[in-house]
Amino acid sequence: MAASSKAAQQLARQLFNLSLVNGAVSAAQVEGVLAYLEKHPPANPLAVLRAYQRLIARELAKSEAVVEHAGSVNEGILRSLEGAFTQKYKRQVTTKAVHNAELIAGLRLRIGDDIYEASIAGQLEQLSA
């Protein structure tokens, strides 16, 4: 990693830390960071902004559970999943339902880098492995 790239990563990390309030991304703080960068552009602004965007996106993904489903899924199940994962991760987690016919039946849930598999396609894949 080049020195300028490493410096961009470090600056992005510092800006990311300034974007958090009580451990969560704050829209107001992000606006402030972006306004500061607009007035005081760093040496490599594109690299800094890309690294900063990745950090923010990764953090936001930790609060959204993407629930893939093959059939229908009712709101009660989604609310129940929100409650369970909010408790597990000790942060507010919201759900987003996405239809995926390839699952055949069941659910696949993604929160950040974590994947919870409870689908027929997942079970078939495990059996074939």
C-alpha cells in the first residue's frame, strides 16, 4: 500500500470516527464531515472519500437485516426478527425483505458480514458438499 493510500485510509478512519454518535452513524455528523472536506480538500480527496464511503456503508449494513425469502413473509415475522437481532447485536436493527426464488423455501438473513441460512437451497448445498 502506497504511503498516500495509507494516509488516505487513516484520514478516512478518523473522519469515520467523527461521524459516530453513541456508536451509530449520525447523518448530521456525516454532513459536517463532508462540508469540512469540501472547504478543506485533502491531498488525495477521491481516495479519502472512497475509503470513508466504504466505512460508512459497512457500519450502516450492520443495522439492516436483509431477509431473502422464496415465498411470502409476513410483517409479524419481520418485526420479530428485528426484535431478536436488535437484542442480539445490542443496536437497532431494521429488516428489508427481498424475494429470492432460488432459495426454494425458507429464509436467508444477512446483517453486515453475518449470514444466517435457513433455506432449502442452503440445506441442499450443504448436502452436496
